[in-house]
Amino acid sequence: TVDGPKPLDVREWTCTACGTVHDRDTNAAINVKTAAGLAVSACGASVRPGAIPAQREETGSHGFPTEPRAA
């Protein structure tokens, strides 16, 4: 926003740049409706990314030796 973030208890505010009155509850409803539409449009499509192998430095148990034990 032009005026910066607002605390959550501010339900309605007026933009000092353009004078538009914004209602957080109305905006939230629009965002939920949009998100629901996006979820419906993903029906039948893969919505999860495929598995990505861990990078070499991320493998193993951290803090424990990862080298094979000597026999």
C-alpha cells in the first residue's frame, strides 16, 4: 500500500494518495474467491511439483558420521 502496512484491527482505510476507501473484509473475500477459482482450474492437473533430490550437502544425518564404518 502507499501508506504502508496496517494493523489487523484496522478494517477500513482511505488511501492518502488517491482517496479510495479500502475494506479489508471485501478484499479478503475477493482474494478467497480468486484462490478458489485457481484451485478449480487446476482440477486434473498436477498441482504438486515433482520430487527434487536433496543436494549432496543436504543428504545424511546432520551431526552423525556419514562415512561407512570400518569392518
